Amino acid sequence: MKILVTGGCGFIGSHFIRRLLMEGNNDKIKIINMDKLTYAGNPNNLKDVKSDKRYKFIKADICGRRAVEKCMKGTDIIVHFAAETHVDRSIIDAGSFVRTDVLGTCVLLESARKAGVEKFVHISTDEVYGSVEKGRFRENDAVMPNSPYAASKAGGELLARSYFVTHGLPVVIVRSSNNYGPFQHPEKFIPHSITNLLRGRNIRIYGNGSNIRDWLFVKDNCAALETVMKKGKPGESYNVGGGHEKTNIDAARKIADIMGMRDCIEFVRDRKGHDFRYALNWKKTAALGWKPETGFDSGLAGTVKWYRENEWWWKPLVS
Ligand code: NAD
């Protein structure tokens, strides 16, 4: 079984690869990790598995047809994580998001079609649905992305869907909520807050902090992704939520409490087009036999501990 993972040196992709190599009885798998190593890709994320004989890293851009076709040869399953992922960056430079998240996805789909892969697992996001004040999005709801990041992810997944309908490529789409955990780049909210406190700085909150996110521990997400990879039905989408909705100010206070800090939160001008709330109904994924296992308090405490103990990892990434 050859699995091609794109973006495996990023946050979620690296956890997913480690899970496939370390957990379960996966002696017969071969994993190819194709990653361009942008600022977000970090070989240190997979330091512990780099000499595993079942694993191979290839530095390449998913927009490059030749490199993609080479990696795709003999692939049974592709799990496509590679993307530009930071909303703030997409507000400043949408072009790089369209290039990787849409064009790069197109190159992969076309190559996967030619290679006749068994399954194409397309990693999308809850952000494609846009914001909702009440209730929870289901898989068949319309996509209504609001940030250039969400729009580029929606473009990529719509293209993936079209390859299922038009060409019969066995695509499954996964839309997960906000992940957190070890190895997440310190530009993202939770690690940004933790590493700011560790450096004697304040946590910075956009607007008044009332925006709501549903937090999902990264290992729970990877369990869901493996479930969908194995049991998901081609042509279907699957929501994956954590079941822990928190306002940003509540999440920030929890981090500050865990770290024993007080009066360390400051409010800054709101992000343009800031979505108020993301919320998913993930019963369809639960029906495949998955549920999130990690409580927010314990997941957050473990994450804080990890950043405390691993300055070597995050210090070079912050200014
Ligand atoms: P990340 O930014 O940590 O990692 C992205 C990886 O993709 C990096 O290793 C980077 O080097 C690689 N990459 C970027 N452009 C590339 C290109 N052109 N060619 C090859 N590799 C390239 O991202 P993440 O947080 O791990 O997210 C992974 C996926 O999950 C993304 O598709 C994202 O949209 C989705 N997602 C993330 C979250 C979250 O909370 N982090 C939630 C839902 C969905």
C-alpha cells in the first residue's frame, strides 16, 4: 500500500504520518511525503521517523506537474494536506493561496486521475462554509467562504468534487474545525498565545474576543482522517469537529490560567472580514466509528507543556 501525503512537514500532516507509522499494524505501508518546505513546512516535525524504512521525503511543489507525476507513480491512496493556511497572510497576499490551494490541487487531481488511484482524500476546512450565528453546518450545506484562505480552499475542494462527478476519481473530502496541539506553527492563535506568554509578552486578541471556534485536538483529527481514508465513501464529504466551542477570550483566559499568568491579554484591531463562529455537525463521521477523545482542558494543558519543553522547536520560528 503506497500512500502519497502532500504537505506532510506541516502541522497536521506530520501528526498524520506519525500516526500511520507508529500506531496500528502498518508493516506493509510505504509513505511518500511530498512537501515544498515553505515557511510552514518543518522537517523537525518528523525528526523521529525520518529513518523509518517505510517513509520517504521528497522536497517538491504540488504545482509542478513533472514532480507530482513522479511521486504519484504506483500510489494507492493520496492524502492531500499541502496548502497555504494562514488567514492573515491570505488577506495580504491571496495569490499564493490560489496558486497552491487551487492550482496545486488541480495538478494533483489530474495526475491522480491518470494514475488511477484508489482514493483521493482531500483535506479541506470548516471555514469553507463561512460563519454561522446559530446551529451547525452539515455536509450538504452551501459553501460560503469569507476569507481569501477559505475561498481558495473552497475552490480546491469544488475542483476535487468535480473530478469525482466528471471523471469518477474516488475523492473524499474532509472538513475539520480548528486544530491545536504540538508542532503547530506559532503564527496560529493557540501556539501564538502560548509562545507570547513564554517570552513575557501579552496574548493578543482580535476585536473584543467574542468570536467562537470549535477546538479539535490534532490527534483526534488524525484519527478521523484515518477513519475517512479507510471507510469514507467516494463522492462524499465528512465534517470533523472537536465539540469544544469557545470564544477566543475564553480560550485565551484558559491558556493564561494554565500558565499561571494574569493581566496578560490585550485587544488589537479586529481582523478584516473576521468570521464570527464556525460550527459543524459531525454525525456522519461519527457513524463511521469515530469520535473526539480529548477534552479541551487536558489537550490545552498538554499543548502548553509541550511548548514549554520544546523551545528548540519554536524559538527559531518567532521574531
Ligand atoms: P501547515 O501550514 O502547518 O502546513 C502546510 C504544509 O504544506 C507545509 O508543510 C508546507 O511546506 C506545505 N506546502 C505549502 N505549499 C506547498 C506546495 N505548493 N507544494 C508542496 N507543499 C506545500 O498547515 P496545517 O495546519 O497542517 O493544515 C494542513 C491542511 O489541513 C490544510 O489543507 C488546511 O487547510 C487544513 N486544515 C487545517 C486546520 C487547522 O486548524 N490547522 C483546520 C482544518 C483544515
